[in-house]
Amino acid sequence: MQITDVRVRKIASEGKMKAIVSVTFDNEFVVHDIKVIEGQNGLFIAMPSRKTPDGEYKDIAHPINTETREKIQKSIIEEYERAKMEEESSEKVQE
């Protein structure tokens, strides 16, 4: 399975949630609402989830092994960093 597209849809400068991302696999399947979060040890991703009636959050879709999770996280964080730099550059141009 190949990651064929990563789209950073929203970048936030405030708070722990830094971005919302969509990832396309094999140009055939997309997962929306993956969050980029700033944690104590740096950036990490949180897969899309929903709140159950008892208040617990359950992932809607998620990788089932560490290797795949790391591959997805690496691609997302690289694209987030690129998009963030691009946004910062365009803000400086506007000033």
C-alpha cells in the first residue's frame, strides 16, 4: 500500500492540535480528519475517531501494525512541516 497524496487542510498555530490532514492510499482510498498534535515528545498523529455513548473515543480507521503507523506518521509530519513553512513564507511576503 502506497501513500499517494497527503493534504494538510487546516493549520492552527494555537493549542496542541496543529493540523487536520487527509491521506490517500494507492489513489483509491482516502482517510480524512487525521490530526497532527504537538505532544511532550514532539509531533504525532491521531487517527479519526468518534465518541461512544460512554464517553470513550474509538478510532474509526487505523493502521494495525507499528510499521504502517510510522510510515503514515512520517509522511504526514513531513507534509505538515512543508505546508507550515510555505504558510510562514507567504505571511512574510504579505507584510
